[in-house]
Amino acid sequence: MSQPFDIGIIGGGIVGLATAYRLSQQYPGLKIVIIEKENRLAAHQTGHNSGVIHSGLYYKPGSTKASTAVRGANMMKQFCEANSIPYRLCGKVVVATNEGELPALDELHRRGVANGVKDLKILSREELKEIEPYAAGIRALHVPHAGIVDYTQVSEKLGEHIQFAGNQILLGSRVISIAKNSENWILQTPHTEFQVRFIIGCAGLFSDRIARLGGIDPKVKIVPFRGEYYKIKPDMNYLVKGLIYPVPDPRFPFLGVHFTNLIHGGVEAGPNAVLAFKREGYKKSDFNLVDIIETLTYRGFLKLAKKNWRMGFDEMKRSYSKTLFVKALQKLVPEIRSSDLITGGSGVRAQALLPNGNLADDFIIIASSHAIHVCNAPSPAATASLAIADTIVQKAAECFNLSN
């Protein structure tokens, strides 16, 4: 490792892997290394989500999320087909359960059309029953091209392509310091030190810290939100044919508890969204003093909590009460019962929070002449990963003056 790499990518989740993959395709002469602190790829956000291929329905027209979700979903399907990775277009319904939700449902339809999502249709109660017989709603939005896939499997295949192209993936290598000499960045891990000409940070839950290690102020703080799931017992899976979602609260980027078919079989119910007391806090008991102090003393979080403490409290109650969780699910599928559910897994979402207390509602990619940092890439980042990668590669070409 004494000879410098051209580009060091910090983070082995799907965005970092997709970036290395697209760089290796467009600039085959580059020497690229991915540095991942865990002993496997896709260990955190990528490997803990429910595997939905989102369609680009929810996002503000003109935003990076909107454009990359639609384009990225198509790229993801093409990648899966080319690499024999199973995926399924099971379709999704977004269900309005009362009159008050109808304007928001119409807005979702408008956004979807503006974003180029194909074949959207507003369904009547009777039409909804034809697609999801057990779903309750007075109206619904049908998204036929929404799908499911295993993003860990996608990540592993990306890793194979990256290594086949002659590049390296270093697992179990946590970056603990970043320094700069006259020509290169010096990346220090507990086991080794090596040099790279340029850095691309794709560190997910630690993206803001990695940016600051490299001398960049991202002007946001990553706040971790845990999402907890239940699984439906196999003999009750017939209640859900595809994906059943509620109309989301427009104030938040979370989509509300919903039902998701999984590519390897079974149905998940969830997730909620509760503050995690550790950046990788997958269990209620997980706690890291540094992480929680950093969150609770951040003025952006204090402003968020002041404005939305009631919703946060309700989410926390639902985290500890299966009865309340089931009650939320019954708004979508009244037949579901507590006895039909078993405890499932959980994930932690890296959500960038602005100093004014607002949650960042779009991807944040900060570029300079020697480094690029992805500082906010929550859902639909997995769906959009190949499109996000193209955006990063374009920025790298411009900022790093790359040539074939």
C-alpha cells in the first residue's frame, strides 16, 4: 500500500460500492480502494432495510431524490437482470383511510406524475379490494412498478465487479484520522496507514464525522432514527399481496408503518421511527454516551424536539407497546391481530438535521477539489444508488480533473 491509490472511498454500503463500480467502468485506469470498518459489505443501512425498489413517488419534483429515484430504479432493475439477481415488481398501494388524507394522496399522485413515475392510478375502494383484498381504505394510489430486491445481494455483486476490475476492498478497516500532505490524503486505520489522491466519503451513519475528519464542515448533524419491524406469521401472509403503505405525514421523511413483501419470502410490518441512543443502535438497550450527548446538545435537535415532541413521544410509546403498533397497522389491514406478529429486525436511518431544526429533505453531496462527501443519503438511496453514483462520478470528473 506504499503506492498511493487514486481514489479512496470510505464506506462499503451500496452507495460507496455503486460509486466504485461506476468509476471503474468509466475510468478503468484508476486505482480505487474501498475502506469499510465492518468485516462485511452492506452491514448497516443497506443490509437492514426492507428491500423496496422505490418508484420516485414521494419526492419534491426537481429534487435530486426525485430524479435519481426514477432513473435509479430503472438502473437497479437492469443491473439485477444483467447479473441474475432476483427482483419482483409486486406493486404498491398508498391507502387513504379517511377524507382528511385525500388531498395528500392527490398531491402524491401529482408528484409522481411530475417525476415521471409511470402508470399511476387513483383507485376507488372497490378497485383497491381487487389488488389488496384485505386493505382498508376509501381511496388508494396504485404504483404498479414498485418492487422488491435483496440489496445485500446487489452489494455483494457490485463488490465482485469492483475487484474483478482490479480494485481493492479493505474490510475491518475503520478510518480513525485523515491528514493531508502536499500531494495526497493520509488515511489512518488501527492496522495500517495509506495514501490516496482523492477521497469520496460514503460513510452513512458516520458521514458527518468523516467529513469533519477531512476538514469539511457539512453544516448538518447526523441523527440516528431506529426503525423496528414485526414479521407476519407465515399462515397469515395471505393478508398482503404486495406493498401496502399509508398516506405519509408531509412534515417528515418517514413513510409510516406499512406492510412489505420480502424477496426471499414473508411479510414485514413496520417500521416506526424512534430516536436511537447510539448511531448503530439496533436494540432498545443500545447506548453510546458520546452519540447521545452529541444529539441532545445539538441546537438543531433541540429545535426539532420542541416542535415535534408529541409525535416523538407517540413513536416511542409505539416502540414499547405492541398493542399500539398493531393498532396503527390495523388502519391499513383491519384483520391483523397481535397474535399474527412476531418480533422482526430493525434498522437505523442516518438522517441529516439542519441547525434550524429541519430534517434535510434531499440528498446532500459536498464536493471540493480533493474530496467529495455524501452527507445525507437516506431512503431511497438504495434504490437510487447507481444514479447517485453517476452524480458523484460526474462531480469527481469535474473536481478531480479525471481523464481516461
